[in-house]
Amino acid sequence: QEDICEFPSKEFYGGKLKTKTSTKPKLFLTTARETCIVFGHVEGKEKSLVVRTEHGNENSTANLEEAEEA
């Protein structure tokens, strides 16, 4: 997830987008297959949420228009 989130974090969120992975996956460094990434712009509104996790309640955001487009 860190590899996937790196570009949008820097480009759209000022480097503030964080993932909770403990090890960095090598998804884009594989030679076994080609990987394509497509970024599309969707106008939507973010909702602030409080979600229950194994670490307690945490703040999160959701964008239903982006989720529908994906």
C-alpha cells in the first residue's frame, strides 16, 4: 500500500497520506509482469469519520463519489 499511496500523498495531500503497513511491499519492482497505474480525477466531497480499529477509535475520511468511480 505504501507504493500505491506514495504519488497521491505527495501530489494531492502534501505528503500527509499515511498507510499502516509494517513492511514495504515490492509490488512495482517485480520483473515477472508489467504493472499499469491509472489516476483519474473525480469531483467529490470528503466525509470525516471515526472508525473503530484494533488500536481504538481513529479519525478517517471517505469520499463516496471516488469509491463509486473506482
